[in-house]
Amino acid sequence: MAPSEVNANNDISDILEEVAKVQNIKNYKVVADSKMAVGDGFLSNFYKGHVIDRDSGNSFTVAIKKAPKWEFNYAKVFGNEINFYSKVLPALKQLQREGGLSDPFDNAPEYFCSRSDDTNRFIALEHLHPKGYVLHDKKAYFNKSQLEFVFNLYGKLHGLSFVLRKQDIGKYEEIKAEYQDAFALITDSDVSNDFLEKAIKNCLGDLDPTSDIFKVSSKIFENVIPTIQKALYYAGDYKCLTHGDCWSNNMLFKFSESGDLEDVKLIDFQLARESTPVHDLSYFFYSSASKSDFDVLEEYLKIYHNQLSRVLKTFGESPEEIFPFDKLIQEWKENGLLGVTFAFYLWQLKLLDKEEYVDLLTDIDGAKQSMEEGTKYFKNLVEKVIASDPYKTRFNDILYHAFEFGILTEDKAA
């Protein structure tokens, strides 16, 4: 075993021992897997290991997220996720116990422990794959049942957040204060910005320059990054604690033997913050749904709002007071641009073949290849994607829908 692998193995073993102690297992054995897996979101490296209770013979698998060695402000993103698992989730669980919600939100992995300092950043969680949870094919659209399930899921999560804000504002403000603006780390990235600007310019170039959609879209996206920064800011009346990074690779699906969807777990809360629910929903919808689903958007929003309303009523709150349906539609038109724009970026990642870059990212993390060399190679991969027909189809479907639904309006330009 190479020295680097020995060090990684020791690090993972130390974390697993901490997990065993947190779980009050006194007589334990830990088995570390030093093989690293690179995530599609590029903000974490993943390891796994096993904790065995020698007395009972029971064991469980632990998923470990660690910060890569690349130059990046991991304090914010890891801090946000730790805040969700250590403060937000316990507060929502307590709220549900006291309120007696019949089918409580239990759609995140169990949290064991974490650390976030300059020398060691990790989060140890329940590993869901042994329980049958899998990723969705990132290149594929979600089907109707999957979309409905996720809209219901966010209806429950946002509903609980609204209740917490209304009934325990002190706890809500305490939690909110721990979140940091991690989205700014993405909009400040020259590499990400370059990908997005090239994609938009390339696809808009295929439109009729005399059409209304071209004129409006060109004005909105003339200065892409300031437009995104404007879209990220929310000062409206319908604030709640949001997931933040709601794309398919941050959801794990469990299916029955017959192929029916049984459950979904949300993961990766590194971009979590307070904002409008529409930022979560539009981010998810436009990076997952097809044109046929865009055409019936209001049906999905009704599913979401019915679930949200049920949760609010369970806790004695009025949906008409907290977040009425007509305001949801209005919020979508006013704030859906964030989801539209990030979908242009996310579909670049989703249509990439992971096999083409996973070794590259591993080499960069292990200093076998420079960041400059890796970035150049990665840019070439992305440029092929944005010039492809599958990407242009998705871009155009989103763009035309956003224009027709009233999201793309000239006042959205920075």
C-alpha cells in the first residue's frame, strides 16, 4: 500500500472510531476503505467504512465526506452542511414529535459526527447504498412519479421550516445565523462562469435574432454573473430554510422489486440557506424535468402546495396566511430565473460522462496533475457537451418555457 493510501486509511479509521464512540459502542472493530470516490458536485471526496459491534455482532456502513485538497473555501460549504445535520434536522424532528405529524420528514441520512477545521474537514453519515438507495441516471429526465414524489417531499420540508419560523422564531433565527453564503463561491469561480457564458452564447446564437425571446434573453444574459447574483438575492415575504443544491445527484432513490418508487433521501446541504422555496423547486425542476412536464408545471406546484398546506394545518397554521397558492405562482415568475440559469450549468455536468473525468479529479487531488492542466482538459469536455444536440434541446426547452411562463422578463437583467 502506498504511503498516501496508508495515511488515508488511518484518517478513515480515526473517523470510524469516533463514530463508534458517538454510537456508544464500547467493544468495536472498524474496517476502513481508503479507496476514494469523487463526487459529481466536485465539492467533496467520498470514503466508506464499517463499524462492527463485537458484542452483538451487528455492523453498519458509514459514508464519509472529506474536503478535497483543491484551493477552495471549504469552511463555508462544510459549515453549512454540518449546520443542517446538527441543528436544522434535530429542530425539525423535535417539532414533528411535538406536533404529531403522522408521516414525519425522515428523508436525510442519519448523522454521526463531523469536524471542520483547517486541518481536517469531514462529515460522517449513514451509508444509504446498502439499504437499497441509488442515484438517478443523471443524463435522464425524471418521470412523473419521481417528480411528484420530490415536489411532495419539498412541500413537507418547506412546510416544517415555515412552522418553525412562525412558532419558534428564536430557534429559527439561531439556525439561520449559522448559514453562510456558499453560492457566492460558485458565482465567483472564473471556470464555472466561463462554462455558463459559453453555453448561453452558443445556444442563443441558434435563435432567430429578430424574435422576442432572443431580444429578451440576450438582454437578461448579457451580463450572466451579475444576473445570477441578482437572482440569488431574495427579500420577499416567503422565506424558509432551503436545501440549496437540489439536483438529481443530491437525491437517492429506493425502488421496490417491481420498480415502484418507495422513498427518496435528500443529501448534500452545502448550499443550504434561507431563501424562497421557489429557489429549491425551480433548481430541481429545470435540471430534472422534460418539456412535457414544463407544460404542466402548475399541476406539480399544486401537488407541492397541497403537501405544504397539509403540514401547516397539522400545526394549526393557515396556508392562506403563510404561503397561498397564488403567491407561489407569482414567486415562481419572479424568482424562477435562478433555477433556469443554474439548469443551464447543471445540464453541462449531467451530460458529461463521469468516466472521462473521475481519474482526472483524483490525480489533481493527489497532486499527480496540476489544477491548470486539469482545468484545460475539463473545459474541452464541457465544450463538447454544450455543442451537442442533447444539451441544446434541454437549453431551448427551458428557455422557451421560461419565456412563455413569464420568468424571462427584461427587468430580470442586472
